[in-house]
Amino acid sequence: MIDGTAGVSGRRDADEALLDNPAALAEHDPGDMLRHTASAGAQVRESAALAAEANLAVLADDGRPRAVVIAGIGTAGRTGDVLATVAGPRCPVPIIGHRSAGVPGWVGAADVVIAVSASGRSPEALGAAEAAHRRGARLVAVGAPDSQLQSVAERARAPFIPVPRRAPARASLWALTVPVLLAARSLGLVKVNEADLAETASRLDADADRCRSAAESFVNPAKSLALGLAGSIPIVWGSSPLATVAARRFGDTLSANARYPVVTGALGEAGRGRVGLLDGVFGGLAEGERDIFADPAEDDGEGTRLRLVLLRDGGLNAEDDTDEPLAVEERRADAVQTLAERRGVRCDVVTAEGGSALERLASLIAVPDFASIYLALAHGLDPMAVPAITEMKELSNQ
């Protein structure tokens, strides 16, 4: 569920009329990023079926590992964050994300390495898979079929989950994540059952329907969020570890799809430092002689301001011994909303919905994913084409 402060001032040439014109949206989205993002629920179902065919049960033959390393970069790297937060603090072994080539020096035969790459050719995933094989670690690989990564997995006689490349990696989070979760389930590290996957897919389908291009801005939460962010410097904070994963994901998509600079992180950490941004030159300090009785909706929009997006996870974890951690997170979230209000910094709140941790995470990711695309389109940008990313890969020979 999403709630935003009234008023969408300071849009910096964002075209609100375009967002309510489905034909114009289709013209400005030649790469079909909206359609790819709407396929999230289908990605969950397809990847679950593909993982079921990969004989992941063999992973349990050697018992519980000492540690699990998730090797990948970009969206592939985020799959490790999802696994860690779904597994939760009671996971019996450490889950470690690794975003550079190779594997940590301590990895050996007692460990499991899951190498993830949407293309099946990223140097980070390939290097990790090869290093895991040399060191005798158990290996699982997730990526495009008939790729270099599949070849490495076959040489190592390791399970490989072929995930067809139907969209850019950043629009394939769920296709890459589900095999990672199911591999961890085979190791006894995470409780994700078929009902959780089905409910998560249904949640993603429902949010895709709410955020469809034909739904007008006043009823479309993603379009409303995009217009609120237009012309601002977004700060996205998650109230819990689960919500923080969603916050960092939103930072990824705002940067890549909409080309917006963004600050992301955990609200608990922000409260010890970064919350000071609210008093800075783009926050309360920018108010100057602001009339505290003025109507925010009548703001002339001059100057760049902060816009806070707070992702709140109000779900209860049945495995927690106490509700106190949740209460602390809720108090922090209430406090930062009050601080923002006092400084005239507008705040959008997205609240998690659903039963399982996976479904709640999906509910915090879906609307922001669409919002990043609508924000790009409102500025006349093609969210699919990111020349700087392409040039970076060419210049670094990747």
C-alpha cells in the first residue's frame, strides 16, 4: 500500500499528460520495459518450474554447508540480499554476497557457491564458478541457457538453472531470485513453500494490474509516486532489513531507468547520520523564510528539494522471540516522518502487505519498479536504453 503527501511540485519538465496517454507511453517505451516489469509474477512461476527440473536435491547430499556465497553483480547480486532477508536472522549459516571476480579466500569444500548472471557471461559469476570448482566447493549456477556459465557448471557437474533472457537484467529480478531461493531451500536454509511462491506471484500480478499504463495517475500508485519524485533528490529508506533490500532495489532502478541520483539505505543507520540531510541545503535549510501556514500544494516548485520515500514493513515474523525489534522499527519510521513534515520535506510511504517475507518484499518492490519507469517516461527518456551502461561495458571490455 502506498501513501503520499499531496502536491507534486518541482517536476522539472516532467510531462504528466504523457503518463495518462497509453498510446504515447507505448511510443516512448519501444523496449517494452513496462511489459517486462509486468511479467514479474510470470517470472516467479517460470523460474520455479525450471528450478524443479534442475535436481537441486543433490545439494543436500553433503549436508549443511559452512557458508553460502552468492556471486554476481547488479541485479544478480541483489538475489543474495533477497535470500539473506527471506532466510532471516535465524538462518543457521552465513549468507554472503560477493560482487567481484573469484570467491573469498576462505571458501573451500565445506561451502556452497551460487553463481548468478542473467547473461551467463558476467566476469564476476564466471570467475566465482570457476574458483568454486577448483576449490571443491559445491556449486549452483543460474543464468542464460547455452551460455559460458552453463559450460562451467557442466564441467563441474553442478546444477544449472537455465533462465531464458527475456528482458534486461534489471527487469529480471524475480527470474533470477527464485532459483537462488529454491537452491537454499534444498540446503535447508530457508522456508519457502509452493504457497509462498504462488501468493508472491499473485501479489506481483495484482500490483502490475494496478500500475498498468491504462490506469490514470490518480488511481495508479506508480504514476503518482513518479510524479511526486519528479524534479527532486530522492531519499529511500527501509524501516527493516527486508524493507532495506527493497529500498536499495529502488535505488538501482531509479538510477538505471530514470537516471536519477538517489540516496538509499536502512532507516536505523540513517538515524545515526544521514537523517541530517533533512536539515541540509536541499531539505529544511532550503525553506528559508517559508510560510509555515502556506499550502504545500501551491508551492511554486522552484529549486531542487529532497523527497523522502519510506518503505515500511509492518509484518510480524512468527519466529521472533519478541515484538520489540518491530516496535523499534515502527517508532523510527514514525519519527522520520515527523521530522520530514516539520522541515517541509514531502514523504511517500509504501507499506508492505502479505503474509510471508517473500510476498511482503514483493509488495515493496513492485510499485517502485514501475515508478522508476514512469519517471523516465515523464522526462522523455527511454528506460530501456542506457548508453552510459553500454559504453561502460565496452570501455571495460566486458
